[in-house]
Amino acid sequence: MTTPTLCPACGAPNDCSLADPRTADQACWCYSVSIDPAVLEALPDELRNTACLCPRCAQVDKQLKRQNAR
């Protein structure tokens, strides 16, 4: 069973604002990046669409750093 606040691939916090009731009214970080569909397709079927990946597993760390540098 997966937890909405943890990455289904590695188990680390996924920083999903939608999974946290305190920030559920805010857009998630994943809305501002482009996740390669191959990353999602590489997940086993039982892990897909269960919880957000963390930025590291989604392979978007560089995109987020560029956005934060602005």
C-alpha cells in the first residue's frame, strides 16, 4: 500500500502539496515541470497512479533548480 505523501518508487517524501491537507489548495511542484513519459512508463503497473514521484525519481531536479534561481 502506498502513502500519498511518499514517492512510490523510493519511499522518500514526494513534496506533493495536494497530498498535504495544509497545502492542498496550492499547485503541486509537478505542475511546473515536464516529466518524461518514459520515467512514468518505467514504473511497475502496481505503482503507477498511486502517489506522486519525488523530484529526484521524476528526474526534474535540474528543472526545479532553474525555476528557483529566477
